[in-house]
Amino acid sequence: MAYSLGFAGLLLVGARLADVVGIARLLAWGIGAFTIASAIGGFATEGWTLIAARAVQGLSAAVVSPATFTLLTTTHAEGPTRTRAIAIWTAVSLAGGGLGNIASGTLTDLISWRATLLINLPIGAGIAMTAAALHRRLVAGQRGVRISLVGAGLATGAFACATYALSVAGGSAAEAAPALVGGVTGVLLFALLVVQQRHTAHPLVPSSLTRSRLILLGNTATALTAACFQIGLWYFLTYLMQEQLGYTPLQAGLAFLPLTASMLTVNLWVTPQLMKRLPSRALVVAGVAISAPGLIWLAVVDQGPFVLTILLPSIAIGIGGGLMNTPLATIVTTGVPSDHAGAASGLMNTAKQFGGAIGLAAATTAGAVAGTDKAAFAFMALALVMAAAITTGIPRSRDRSKSATAAESS
């Protein structure tokens, strides 16, 4: 909870900081803070120390996550080169997440839970040094962009309260009142944020982005796909394999490999080639058409051999997911001026994280109402179908050029 609140609360503000202090410098600072917090948490002897370290990790990750994506969009011009860069970025993210699921359990079983934090020290040190070297090579640092402290405070509070409310929703009776208070507070802060952003000279999200139909529809579709792929799919698949199919934790971790491998392969090698010939929205729709049946399969088939219950639907879902990720990331960065790249990355990451949080809460509710977690997979399939429907409204290539021109002139 401490990590989630820190991460979600500062995500939008942290992304905008890249436009203020420079991407490489912010990346170095963020990774440095994350590494120090990992060391403190790994050597913690008191519970509050570990919780505080996790909160700092979340705040640092909120800066680092969008900065890596912003770095790509500012150093690679729109076209095949950026598409390839985004495909590699997405593939590395998928591979890292899949490896982390297996490595964390292995480290905990063989060594200690502390190893899952302390392993970040050599990794973080290497990234921090690389980012510092990159900063010396990049000429542009400060772009003259400023952030309103009032807006930053309202955004952080609103997203943190919303995340807390979603995280404890549907929990015990004792958590009902705090969830309600958090939800109401979040709504009020969001309302104040909207008013403040309309009158400030330094908005967190530039008006040229909020007026772009392409970016708004693209981020909405991103949020809906995240309702499946960000958290929900991994969460409910874990319970399906361990609670219903009787897999051990190690077996469940290894059973995720077909999903990760198929998504990684399609995203890295197939999708960039298809994007040279087909519009991004067509690939998103195709991805939904392939992955949604796999989710329905999981909702219907509840027993049988591994090939039938997990392998075949996982491959279908992985192929579909691999077709969607890079096109959506490309859509939401089309026509964005370089000095707004951080804000655009922040919008995308915020859409992904909150889409995932809302999707998990809604899928859990669907399972509770239906009396089975199978309903969660049906809900995720529905979310993907809605994403495909929204994607069909995204302007064609000709309209993208107009949007890009309008954004640059703004």
C-alpha cells in the first residue's frame, strides 16, 4: 500500500518533472533515491522503516517510469525508428516483469525476502551511473517549463486518495468507512484540480494535449487494456493456477512463461513489421479479436490438462496483447511537441496504472457478485472489446498529421 500510494500519487507530477529538469538528470536522481530506499528497506529492523522505504521507492518509481519512455520519444523522431524503440521498451518491460515474478519468489525461498530489495543495489547503481553519463551527452536539460506547486499538491493528493479507495474497496467492514472517505476526498481534490488547471499558467497537462482527440481516445483505450494486462490478468491467473488447479508457487511462476514469451515475441518482432503496413488502430482491434477469446476460454474451462486450461489460452492472450501495446503507446505520443513529451508520457502511465487499479477492483467485484473468479476473466474480455470500439474512433493517418500540426502550433 505504501508503494502504491507513493507511485500513483506522484505519477503525473513526476512525468512533468522530466520537462522541467531534464530527462537524464531526473532519471539519475530517481534511480539513486530508489536504490537508497531499497538498501534501507533491505536492512530494516522495524516495520515502520520498511514501510517508509517502500513509500520512497514508490515516489522514485513515479519519476523513473515515465522518464524512460519520455527519453525515447524525445530522441527518436516519429516513424519506424520510434516504433522500433517503443517496441523494444515495451518488450523489456514485459520481460522484466515476467522475470521479476519468478526471481522474487526464488530469492525469498532460497535466501530471504530482504534479497528482493537488496538486489536493487547493483542494478540501481549501474543505471544511475549510465543516466549520469547520458546527462553529460544531452545538450538540452532545462526547457523553461514550470510546475504549479498547488496543482502538483492537488494532483498528488487526488490520485493517492483514489488509489487508496480502490485498493481497500470490497474489503472488510472496518475498511468501508476509510474507503468511502478516501473516495470522497479524491473526488473533491480532482474537482479542485480541474478548476486550478484551467486558471494556472503552468498546467500539469498542456491544453494542446487535452484538446487532442487522438491522445484522449488513445489514453482511454490504454486504460481499458490496462484493466486486463496491467494487474488483473496476472492476479487472477495466479489464483486460478494455485487455488483451483493446485499448482505450486514455482509451477505457477513457470506457467506464466508461455504468456510472457508469446507477448514478448509478437511485440518485439511481429508488431513493428505490421505497423509499417497497417494502421495502429487496426492492430489494436486485431489484438482484441485474438486475446478476448482466450480470456473467455479461461472463464469457461475450469479443469483439464495444462495444455487445455492454461497453455492455449495464454498463448492467444499473449499474441493479442503483443499486438496492442506498441501501437497504443505510439498513438498517444503522435504529434506531441518535445517540450510536452514528459506530460504525454505521464498521461499514458497514469492511464495504465489507474486503468489497472480500477480494472482490478471491478474484476474483483464481478467475481464476488458471480460467486466465482471466472467472472473476472469475462469482465477483462469486455474491457478489451470496449477498448477496440474506442480505438475505431481514432483519426486515420491523414487526421494524425492535422493533430500533430495543431499540437505543435499550440
